[in-house]
Amino acid sequence: MLNSIHPKLPMRNKIVTLDYYSHQLGFSPIGREDYTEYLMMERDHVELHFFLFQALDPLGNYGQVYIRTKAIDIFYAGLLQRGVAIHPNGKLATKPWGQREFSLLDPDHNLLTFGQFV
């Protein structure tokens, strides 16, 4: 019955969010309409949606999403080559729970964790 999920995360500035997800993470904008207060991005069948929240305090933002990948080492290396900042406590590592993971914070401090079964 259920076949997909599209997390909605807060953003303070649509242009900044669009630039970060496009140029740093390799996502592309999707949708037929361009709404000033909403943004939809996609990469490899993963969709993330963003809603405008200009009053957001990034240091108080608890937005999080966990994204699975099948090629985490390649993806991680590509991000490092583009100079994407990895969370200081989220470097690529194999965790005790059997996941190879890393994390980063977007410009609004939404926590993105990428993981792969090992």
C-alpha cells in the first residue's frame, strides 16, 4: 500500500536551500509550479520537500531525515571532493548497529544522516 515518503523540512531562504541541495548534494528541483514558500528536490528517487520558515533559529532546529544508500563510500568521497562540510560528530564510520553512516547539517541545521547496511 505505502510506497514512498517525502520528508518536509524547514528552510529560511529558498535560494540558499536550492543552491546547497543542487550544487553541494546533487539534488534537482522538481515540480511544475514554482511556489515562493515551498521547494521540492530529488536525487535518485529520494524526494525532500522544504517549507519556508523565516523565523527559524537554526541552532534550535531539530529537523532530521535518514537516507539509505547503496554506495555510501562513493557518495561520501564525492561530497568531500566538493568540499561539503560533514558534521564534526558524523564522519563516515561503521556503527555497532550494523550501519555504515555519516551525517551533515544543511544551511538551516536540518540533520541529514546517510546510511548503508553492511
